[in-house]
Amino acid sequence: MRKITVFDTTLRDGEQSAGVNLNLQEKLEIARQLERLGVDIIEAGFPAASPGDLASTKEIAQTIKGASVTGLARASKKDIDAAWEALKVAAEPRLHVFLATSPIHRQHKLKMSKDEVVAKAVETVRYAKTFFPQVQFSAEDAGRTELEFLREVITAVIDAGATVVNIPDTVGYLMPEEYGAIFKYLKDEVPNIDKALLSAHCHDDLGFAVANSLAAIQNGATQVEGTINGIGERAGNAALEEILVNLNIRQDFYQAEARAKLDQLSRTSRLVASLTGMQVPPNKAVVGANAFAHESGIHQDGVLKERTTYEIISPQLVGLDSNQLVLGKHSGRHALKERMEFLGYSLSEEQLQDLFIKFKELADKKKELHDDDLVALVHDSTLTEDGDVFKLDYLHVSYMNSIATATIRLETPSGLQTEEAAIGSGSVEAIYNTIEKMVQMRIHLLDYKIRSLSKGRDALAEVYVKVSYEGFVGTGRGIDHDVLGASSKAFIDSINRLRKMKKPKHFIEDQEEYSTHCVQDSFN
Ligand SMILES: CC(=O)SCCNC(=O)CCNC(=O)[C@H](O)C(C)(C)COP(=O)(O)OP(=O)(O)OC[C@H]1O[C@@H](n2cnc3c(N)ncnc32)[C@H](O)[C@@H]1OP(=O)(O)O
Ligand SMILES: CC(C)C(=O)C(=O)O
Ligand SMILES: [Mg+2]
């Protein structure tokens, strides 16, 4: 199994993301987590860029012992001196110098000839080697460099003492086959290639950063560079978590391994997202919030029967407790049953079916159903399961000039449909006046309470009412995604309960005592 050295540049190339600026404490916190993750090299900054970058690189070099710490420098003595100032405290000082090699960069940016680039690269590596035992040379924009010239530069810098040579696809231009072919070419054609590690560094402009990095590994790269969550300049760098999980899950294919502890990946991703403010999209591979969430019934059924039907990565591998079966409108009975059992309800087939119908009705209106919603639904269905009750069929409320009008259709205990309308000074009063007319009972509302059952704007509403009718006191409860729907259902529920009361058993003079008894009776 080939060993792959993992080079993390979240704190250098990652921090080059537009809008990201980490302070010393934040950088240190990320560096400590990268150490826990077990990356081999942490690129802590670009010391010549600013006094702050120098100070944080130095602090990280001083603090981190479980990984090698490096910093970036241009092919310039001033930059290398600044890097030495920051990194001389490290256990094994390591420098990363770069110089562009592509015709575009030579001509327009550096204004240097090929010979001048080779000479500058060699001079730089030699100078760096007077301080640093480990020197990495990066041929910036190697991806767009003439192969023969790249071979010449790489051979020269290894001769000058470079211990790592990096072949960046700086602008994310190459296809995996092309990038892999460069590594194969250099392995075959650079005579001293065995004296240095060969490194891959990819950007995601065309969406191939991870694929390109893996293609490089397939073709001989022994070091891979990237950032957590793939943050970085423009479209970002290769996402390290994706590369690491690929190497683990498809070890059979790559025949290569890294020493990183994958169960630290989720935590590292969350830390980087929160400190950089660059949130991870939910569908992002490995660390997205939905990466281990199954919503559709067929998938949930498969996962419940055998996890690997739809899950190639176990959540525990990346440090999560478990996968998630999200209950929503695409879910099926298997997942609903499993969740209800988890919540302590063992439902008969009939009860499950009844609940499932209500579940689907609610799921059409609500994005995701939480445990509270399910408990509410199961209670709601068991309250009305014995038939012989009024049921709400249709509700319309309008409110104009301080007058509310409710139009309601009820299904009566004998199965008939009846419709009525009435007004009130508010919507709930209009609803209750209408229902009262329909059931032909003079009902006094003694109490009305409303609360939200779950989280979010689309949470279910639960309404409790306490009512009295000819000396009887009863309560009712209604749950609905709409507060007026819940209010109607609670009132109808209280009427259904009153209708079922048997006078000798339930008639209690003390109304408080009766009410408590009734509530317990209803909800136990
Ligand atoms: C692919 C990459 O990610 S490379 C790293 C990119 N990261 C950064 O640039 C972040 C930190 N950078 C900075 O803070 C600043 O650019 C500094 C402090 C390094 C330099 O600032 P300035 O001196 O004002 O130069 P400026 O950034 O405007 O221009 C870059 C100069 O470096 C030169 N240069 C670029 N790359 C290299 C190199 N590898 N070696 C030597 N010189 C280089 C450019 O040709 C240009 O030189 P010129 O002034 O002679 O035209
Ligand atoms: C400095 C180099 C390695 C770089 O970040 C790039 O070329 O993308
Ligand atoms: Mg880069």
C-alpha cells in the first residue's frame, strides 16, 4: 500500500477565499484540529504577506507538534527570510517556495524567459536550503506549462535540494486524464524524481479538483494538497475530506493510504465552516448536512433492511453518530413504523395505516416532520379512532371590518355532511359559533390555550379547550398546521367527548376535579 502524505493548506490557500480573514486565535484553533485530524503538513500562512501572517505562522509552528508546519514564500530572499523568522521555531523547519513556469505567467506576470525561470528557481531552492532542511518547490501553473520545460525545471530544483516538488493545476484547467498524464510523464522522464516527493495541488474552476488529485495519486503522486471543505481562491481547492474518504472507501482501486483519522472529518469541517463563515452546502459530499440523510421511502426501506443498499460511507467513519432517516413527503411506512417504535409506540397494522394517511397529508404541507409532529399525529388518530364522532371536513374563514365569518362543513356521526356559516368578532369566535349552530348544543368555552408543537414557521399548532355543556365539563385537543384548523378540531373534539359521557359515571359537581379526570381519561 503506497503512503500518501497529506498537505493541508486551509490556513493559506483556503484563507485566500474572497471574504475570509482568520485571526491568530482562529488559525490556531483550526491548526489544533488539523493536528487531531492527523494531516502530515499544515501550511500555516504566507509570512511575507503581513506581520499578522508571520505572527500566526510562528505561533502555529511553535504550538503544533503532531504535524509538520510550513509557510509559503515567493522566489525571493525577502520572502524566505520572513518565512525563516516564522518557521525556525518548528521542530523540523519546512519551506514552500513557488515560481510560475507556464508561458502565460512567464510572459505577462513575471516577464522572465525560460532560462531566467530555471535560474531563479534553482537560486531560490539553494538559498532556502541554507535554512530549511525540507524545501518544497511549486511550479505555479504547471498545468499549463510545456511538459519538456516542466521536466527541466523539476530536474533542476531537485538537483538544487528540493525535497518535495509540487505540480499545481493553479487555475483548475485540466481534465483528470491530462493531469494524471503529467505525473506519469514526470515519473518516467525526470531522472532524479526518486529523490523528492511528487505532490498534487488542484483547484476547482471546472469542478475537477478532487478527481484531478486522485488521478495524480493513481499516476504516482505521493503527496496531495487540499483544504477542508474545499475552500480557497475562486472556486476553491480540492476538498481534503473528499480525497481522504475516496482513498479509504476505494482503497481497492487506489492501493494507497493516508494516516489521517477520518472520524475527525465532520468536526473539522464544522469548525472551518463556522470560523471562516463559508457554509457547506447540504448536498456536499462527505460533510454536507444531507450526506447521510435518506428521505425517500424506497431508500429508507432499503437502509433499514441493510444499510449498504444506499450508503457507501458509514456515518461513523467521518465521526457522525448515525445516518438520518428524514421523514417527509417521500417517506414510506417502514421508516414511519421504525421511528414510532423508537419513540415508544408499537402500533397495530391498522393504526399504522391510519397514522400513515395523516402523516402523508401533513407531509404535503410541511417540509420535514419532527418527532413532536409524529407524537401529535398518533395522539390525534387514537382520539378519534372509535368512530361515532363529528369530523371537520371543510373550513373557510374571512375577516373584514372587525367581523369574521366562518363557513364549516362537518361530517356527522351518522356519516352525513352538513354545512353552516356564522359570524363572530374574531375568527375563533366565528368558528365556535358556527359549530355550535351545527351540533345544536349551547356550549360555554371555559378555557382556550394554544401552543406551537415543533420548531419553525411551519410548526404544528396545538389547541386545548375546556368547555361546559348542561353541567358537564369536558376538554378537547386539536392539532393542525393552521391555528384555526387546530382551534376547530379542539372544539369538535370536546363536543365528541361530551357526547360520549355517561351521566352517572362522569357527572361530578366539582368542575376542577371533573376536568382533571377528563383530561387524564382522554390523553392517557
Ligand atoms: C497561486 C497562489 O496561490 S500564489 C499565492 C497567492 N497569495 C497571495 O498573494 C497572498 C499574499 N500576498 C500579498 O500579501 C502580497 O501580494 C505580497 C505582500 C506577497 C506582495 O505584495 P506587493 O509587493 O505589493 O506585490 P503585488 O502583490 O502587487 O505583485 C506581486 C509581485 O510579485 C511577483 N511575483 C509573483 N509570484 C512570484 C514568485 N513566485 N516569485 C517572485 N516574484 C513573484 C509579481 O511578478 C509581482 O512583481 P512586480 O511587483 O515586480 O510586478
Ligand atoms: C502556491 C501554489 C502552490 C498554489 O497555491 C497554486 O499554484 O495554486
Ligand atoms: Mg493554490
